[in-house]
Amino acid sequence: MNSEKKYDIDALLEEVVTLPSLPHTLANITELINKPDCSLVEVAKIIAVDPSLAIKTLRLVNSAYYGVGQEVTTIEHAVVLLGLKVIRNLALTATVFDTLKSGAERYLRHSIACGVAMRVLAENGPLASHVGSADEAFVYGLLHDVGKVILAEGLAEPYARTPDIMRERRLSWYQAEQEVIGVDHAQVGGALARNWKLSPLIAHGIAGHHDLRHCDPDMRKIAATLCVADYLCSAAGIASHDHPVFHISDETWTFAAIDKESLPAVIKTFFQSFPLIEELVRVAA
């Protein structure tokens, strides 16, 4: 393949990159939960018969992240304790852990850190009025960079040039991706979210978290907040690559609506969450 060839997102997905399909177990869980007469017992059975998912689900439920205050030893107990929406997010989290593990370890740590940062922003800022829960906000952050793993696998040779272009021209990572490929990881991640039939908020938020033009105007608050969460992680030394360069526009700060008064509390809470980030990295391993 000619490494100089540039793609738009449609051509990239048609000609070069194949998006991972939604795992069968998670697809079944999603289909079941969307039914009005969904049974907790049936959801638990679906998770329990997938050993890898069951183990990760129990490890997550018993982590400090969920803080349930009691040991949970069965999937049935976890479903009853946390409810269907949380269990679905938890199963999605376990699935994304496996997807991210195929990339560099620092991608996984950065993605988990961004999830935690989004959770903090949902609990301490205006994001709470735009997402269903802090748990849902975590999923947004966890998924935001999954496009990097997909590009690194599907376009390994040209994608390897991205850090050189970034350093030589003092570009941010996504700008270097656009120079090398024509498409950035945010667009690919948004396409994956659509392929997995996740909510439009997740798909648009991921697609636009570096360039708000890539998401619908009424979903730009999510995308802008993701950008800020990404920046918090990099500024705290948990970047997905060396020597990160960040360009956050005034428009992004405006959409994120994080004022100077609330930002110190957000930063403090995020730094206090570092042990939680490391625990989740161990759970994902």
C-alpha cells in the first residue's frame, strides 16, 4: 500500500480497515436489555456462560470503582445489586478492556484514566446533566482512543510515522494522523461506536473530541468534555504517547463549560483517583 495515500473515513473503512464486530455476548446482552420485559436472570445467564467476560465482570464489581461494600461472588448477585444499565456498561467496559489490550499498555492506562476523568467531571461539573450517570461517563472516556488501536493494527506501516510527524511539525497526535492518513483516531472510534450500535452521544462524542466539526452541534458538549478529560490525563503524565501536544480551542472550553471556580476541585479529585486507575489497569490485565 502506498503510505502517502490519504483517505476519508468512508474510504478508509471500505478499502483498508475492518472494524472489530461487537462481541456476540455483548450483542445478546444489549438485545435482551432493550426488551421491556427483560429478565435479570437471563442477563446473568448470558454473562455467566462467557468465562472471560464473567471473570472480568466480577473483578470489576468487586473493585473500588464500584464500591459496593460487600463481596460479590456470582453474576446473579452482581446483576441484582447493580441493575441492568450498570451491568451493560460493565460488560461493555470488560469488552473494551480486551480490545485495548491488543495495543500498547499505555493506551490502556490512558483510556482508563480518561474514563476516570470523565467520571470526575460528571460528578463535579455540568456534564452530569448530559449523561445518564457517572458510570456512563466513564465508558465515554474508556472508548475515546480505541481508534488508535484500530489504526495501529490496520495501517501499521504508515501509522508508525505519526510520532515523527508530530515531533517534526509540533502537531498534536490527531493532526499528525490526518497528515499521514487523512483520518484521525477520533473519527475511527466514532465509527466503531456506531458499528457497535452504541448511543449517538457516545459515537458523536468520540468522533468530535479533537475536532467539534465531526459531531452534531447538539452533542458537542460531550465531545468538548472528552477533550478536556483527555487533556487532564496528558497533563498529569498519563498520556497515550510521548511528548503530547495539545491544542484546545476557546470554543471547546466554552462547550465543556468548566469554569475556573470548579476546575481546581476537578483536578484535585482526579489526582486522588490515581490508585483507582491503577486498580482498573490490573483488573483489565
